[in-house]
Amino acid sequence: MTTFQALADQVLDGHILTDAEALSILESDDEDLLPLLHAAYKIRKHYYGNKVKLNMIINTKSGLCPENCGYCSQSIVSKAPIEKYSMMKREEIIAGAQRAADLNAGTYCIVASGRGPADRELDIVVDSVKEIKAKHEHMTVCACLGILKPDQASRLKEAGVDRYNHNINTSAAHHDQITTSHTFDDRVNTVELAKQSGISPCSGVIVGMRETKEDVIAMARSLHAMDADSIPVNFLHAVDGTPLEGTSELTPRYCLKVLCLFRFMNPTKEIRISGGREVNLRSLQPFGLYAANSIFVGDYLTTEGQESNRDREMLEDLGFEIDLEPLKREVVTQ
């Protein structure tokens, strides 16, 4: 305990983890898991107390994507039997925001498959966001529409989009093993474009895609360098029919160590336990919130999530409270 507690104290004093320190977290003995979580919680509690941010996602366009991402059931190389549809109508997206409000989700994530939004699709999102912000003034609206052009980012900002998500997904070194239809830099550049437009940047990862521990460390360090305000940590839910079908290399204990690493490496940031938490963390899900401070409620893009009443029970049992504070751009220097 002394080692991880001392490291937590150093992080709170502004220390940035070395690769050796980061690897010691991922390779720590299982018997040290509780001391590690306790140290991560010290950092989490310093910045976020016992509050948990709730996020809800809506898949406004499913499938029909020309990209070849190996993890994704919506990609052109996927044979997964998913529902496919073009862009939803404005009324459906606005109705989704009301569902998010009913679930006490402070962040509503508007997601669409594809390399990037067509003009017609962007028009629908822009019109939807304007009305959502008029009805739900304090709701954080996040868009995730793929690679953006500068004028598209500006339009989203003007419409009232608070946050833009574009995950790096994996490390720069491992990127070509996951997709070749775009580059790692393409993703970083879109996040930077969102920041330049005054939109809060959100970018995260998918762990469990046959990467090394060094790759995981590189992901956490890249997001620190990008200054992403919100970091979704997904754990691969390998869908049958995708190139990563059958991949199963994660344990609940390792997933918790990954969450701790991201908290140590990005102490002031929103760390969100995202897709795959139910199938990978399983009965250890509650422990994840001692490192992370945010979760999705409801379903994901093409996979089901945990029932919202179970999430509420989990938060109540932990003694945590739902954070309904409107988005504030992080200004703390790490």
C-alpha cells in the first residue's frame, strides 16, 4: 500500500508517471489490487469526491460505414447481423435527449457511424442540438460523428455542442493492426480541431485488442498529451462477425488495473467506464468507480448495456451520488 499511496501523493503534487511506474500498475500482483484501488481513489476523490457522471448514447446512424476497424460491428468488413439504418430524423434525436434527462444523464452523446458526416447529416445534428439545448439548458451535448472538417466543427460549436468525441482507440504503434482506412494522426487531428473550435475534447480507448501493456501505457500518455477532458475506457466486447471475433484476453482484475493507470496518468480528467464493462468487469463493476468517475447508462451502439436500475443500485450501494453539474472545461495543469 505504501508504494501506491506514495505514488498517488506524488501525482497529486504534479508528478507525471514514468513508463516503469505505469507498468508497475498494470503488472501489480492481484493481492495488491485493493491497495492500488485505494490509491487511485485518493486521486479520484481529490478531484471529484464521490460524484459519478452519467452519460447516455444514441446511435443515430447504424452500419453503412466504409472504414475497416477490426473491433466494430458497423464497419465494412464486419459480418455481424446488426440493424442498419441511415440518419435518424431530428424528432427522434430530440426524443432521445428527453430519455437521457429522465435517466438523470448529464451528458447526451449523439453518435453516427461513418468516416465523417455528410452535409445533410450535419444539418440534422445541428438542428437537433439547437432544440435540445433550448429544452435542456444544463445538459451536456456530445457529438461523435467521425473525422471533421474545420467548418463542420465550427457549426457544431455554434449549434451548442459542448463536447466532441473521437477515440484514438489504441496506440500509434498498434493502430495499423486495428484499421488501415485512416491513420492515428487523423484521429488526433480531429480532437485538436474540436479543441480549436472551443469544444471540449473527448477521446478514449478500447483495451483488449491484442495490444501489449506498453501499448496501453502509450494510450494513456497520448491522451494526457492531448489534454482530453473526458476519457472513455472501453473494454473489447468481441462481436461475432468482426475481425476480432473470439478475442478474449481480459480479466476483471486487469481491467481494474487499467482504470487505475488511466486515473494516475490523467488525474484531473473524467475517466468513464464505457463499452464492455458488463462483460469484462462482471461482478467487479462497482470497484471500477473507485478509479473512474463516469459511466454510460442504457445501451451502447450495437450491444446492450446494464439495466439502469442496476446502475442506480450500484451507485447507492457505493454511497456515490449522481453528478448533474453542467460541463466545465478543465483548466487544471497536470
